Amino acid sequence: MADVLNGRTPGKSADQSTAELVQQASEQVSRLVRDEIALAKAELAEKGKHAGIGIGLFAGGGVFAMYGVGALIATLIIVFDLFLPLWLAALIITVAIFLIAGILALIGKNQVTKAVPPEPTAAIESVKADVDEVKHAVRERSQA
């Protein structure tokens, strides 16, 4: 695209017709659009991957929280039934399960945050830069 904007075409003479130049510009714009679409697809795939990992980790945290509730209930039963040191062991296990659930939830939240917003920001910025470059080149051509 830079060659067309600068008035040069690789391997061709400067005496090309307008039709040939328009055809080359059209081909280069088509290639640019395809490349930008490929960039957008790659960026969305990456964000989707982070969202999937985050959702999986949130689910894992939820499972551990459910086990924690079960362990807490077992702990309360043991505490009220026996009043022996067995309840202390059950309480320690309960705390450990909730800690694991909290850590998984925080890691999952971090992964989901990386995926939001689900738009290809790098591709959008690249397209904006391309449009600005073309506008700038057209202004320079019209002033010359």
C-alpha cells in the first residue's frame, strides 16, 4: 500500500494507466482488509481462550466452595456431638478448602478480566492507522 501511496509500484514503470493503478490499489486494499480480518480473528480467539479458562476456574472454585460447605456442616455436627479434638481437625480441613476455593476464584476473575471487552482492539487500532495513512497520502497528493 505504501508503494501505491508514494507513487511507486514494484517492478513496473511509472507510465502505468489509471486503470492499472486502480486495479493495483483495489488488490492491495483487498489484501489489507483480509489481513485485518485475520488479525481480528486471532485477537478474538485469544480473548475467548482467556474467558474459557476463567470460567473453568470459577467453576472449580464453586465446586470447592460446595465441598467447603459440606465440610463445615460435618464440622458443626462433630463439634456438637462429641466436643472432642476431632472437630478441630474438621475445622482445619474446612478452612483449607475455602482457601483453595478463594484462590481459584481470584485466578478465574483475573482470566475473565483479560478477556473483556471481547472486541479486537489491536485490529481496530490498526485499521484506524491504515485509514489515517491513506488520508494523509491523499492530502499530500492533492496539494502537489
